[in-house]
Amino acid sequence: MKKKICLCIVCLLSIFLCSCGKKEDPSLNFPGLAWGMTPKEAKEALKLQDEDLDVSEESGRGSAFIVNEFELFGIKTKHTSFQFLDFADQGNYRFCEVVAQYPDDADMDSVCEELKKRYGEPLPEITLYELNAFLGMFGPETFKDSEQIKVWGTQDVSEQIPEKESAAYYQAWKPFLKSLTDEEAWDTFIHTAKMNAILLQKDSKSLMFFAYHEGVWDAVKEQVARSVP
């Protein structure tokens, strides 16, 4: 009987420890939000009123709102920009990027530790093709782990692209990324770019969240499904 009780305790402890070590958010969602939300849904989720917004605008296929002194990972930012794109060009803006700028005296090591608690350990390096999709600033640019730079990323884009549909995805994806000049560039992209990513730059006091590739993938997958026999 004692052996059975001990075995049960060990099993319960194992389950508890595994759950404690699990990342809270493997999709790298921004705290309190989910990728793909509309501007209205995001404002409601963050409990923001119009008077809380420094800027709120729509222009073409882009939409954004900016909040000053938004508390993020324990420290108030100077300003945080929440950015949305109309990937399908149908008037539906989807949450896909955040750019947060902290004050000059912000403790970025503290921000980094909070990021690790939520998203796990940083990656050794990451290549970003979407440095600011809202402004049309695309890479690729590789960022390597260092004292000043920390990066997080989800799965490679290739993991969402069935091999037999790769050519169709390439054609559908090209309008969204100017660097996809040929099939070789496409192959490099899908095996390098992450669906979602986070970039922390301590020296410039900035933190960026990226979900542009997830937005593109979600917008084109039905189009590809219709085109592939």
C-alpha cells in the first residue's frame, strides 16, 4: 500500500513539474490578445477607450492604434503601436504586429526575464523578413542572440506548406513579399522564416512582435486549396 501511495505521489509531482515547465504561449501571442483579431476586438480585450489612444488610423490595407505609457512586461512603454493588415483586401483588418518603445531608463533585463517566463528561452538566431510589415519594411535580416539582442520564434513557414502545394503557395505568397524573386528564394524563405517571432533589442529599448507570415498563410490557404487539384 505504501508503495502504491508513493507511486501516486511521484506521478502527481511529475505532472505538476511538466505543467510548470510548459510555455504559456507557444504561438507567441501578445499578452491578452490573439493574432488575427480585429482592431475593435483588440481594443475590447485590452479594455481601451478612445481617450486612451494617442493615434488611431486606417490607410489603405493598413490600420493601427498607438497607446502611450502602456504597461508591458512590468514596465510602462513610451508608446506601443498595435498594427493590423487587410491581407485579403476585403476590408477586414487583422492583428499582425506590435512595436513597443520603452523609455531610455527602462530596465530591459527585467523585460527580458518576463519574456522568458512567458515564451521560454530565446533562440540562437532568427531571420526576419517582416521588419515592419505595416510600413513595407521587409528584410531579410538575421539577428543573433547576444547580450543586447534576444529573439523568439515558432515553427518554420515550411511546416505549414504541404510539399505538393509548394509551387501554388509560392505564387500566392509573392505579392506579399518582394524578396521572393524566384523559387530558390522561396525555398530559402520557407525554411528560414518563422510563422511568428519576437525581437527584443535592449540597446534601442524596443520590443517587436511579428505575425505577418501567419496572416499571409491564413489569407492564401483557401486560395491555394481551390487551385490545387
